[in-house]
Amino acid sequence: MRLLHRAFPYDASLPLNGLPPIVGFYVDDSRSLGREEVEPAIDNFVNYYKWYSHASGVQDVYGTVDSGHIYEYKPSRGAAEDWLWMSNTLVDNLLDSGRLIEDNGLRFITSGVGPEFQNPNLTEFNRPPASGGRAYIFENHIAMRLVLYLNTTQVRKIDFTGTCPYG
């Protein structure tokens, strides 16, 4: 628990008092270790995080005080020995929007995904880019689907008759 407090010291001046609303972890499942070897420490940590985050005022985007979202990634046997790969895999799985929606964790990041959740009052985020460009953001749960499209109000002509310096 000391490491949690050292990494995320309570600070009332910060959003959510400086505590992470979403936490992910995995236990090295190599033959020399395993979850059963570090019990009850894992369950104690999970229970402490839930209690401490709730008591410290962690909230979802609706302002509801909650115990945050904690996710334990369970790798296939032996996969945890590659720490770099496992860390990247954990973050990918922790922040996977499909999993967050399914596990009710997305509410700690946003009220939803898609144009129906756009806030028209946030005009600073709804302005087309000064470059006149467009941005398409896709998400892949089962099939690619467009989740955000930013367009420009400017019309510019670009002359493509010149020689491209990059071939």
C-alpha cells in the first residue's frame, strides 16, 4: 500500500485528489511464481484500492463517488516473463474501450463514445483545425467503425502538378 501512496500521494488540489480512477495489474504467472504464491496480498491490495479510492473521493464523469475501476489481466501461462510486452499488453487491455464498456469502467473516462455523446457547449473542441485538414478516428471492436470525424469549413485548392520531393 505504501507504493500506491508513494506513486499517487493524496492531494486535494488535484482532480480526483491525485488518485487514478482506473488501475490495471497482472501477476507474473511463470513457473517460479503465480497468483497463489502472492495471496492474500493481491486481494488485500484490490480491496484496499477500492476502499481508499472511494473514501478519497474518486468520481466517475457524472460526479458519482465510486471505488474506481480495477482490472486484473490474466496472461497465458509463461507470457508474463516478457515484462515489456506484458506491460504494453496490460495497458492495451486496460484501456480497451470495448472491455471498459462491458465492465462499466468507461464512465471514469467519458460519458460515451460516438457523436450522440458530443457536447455542443464545448466549442473549443468543436472547431475545425486551422490547417483545413480532416481527421478520422476509427475503433475496432469487431469491425472498423468511425467514431469521430472532424471536417473543415475552409475550401482550399492545392496544386499537385509540381514534383514531390519524396518521390
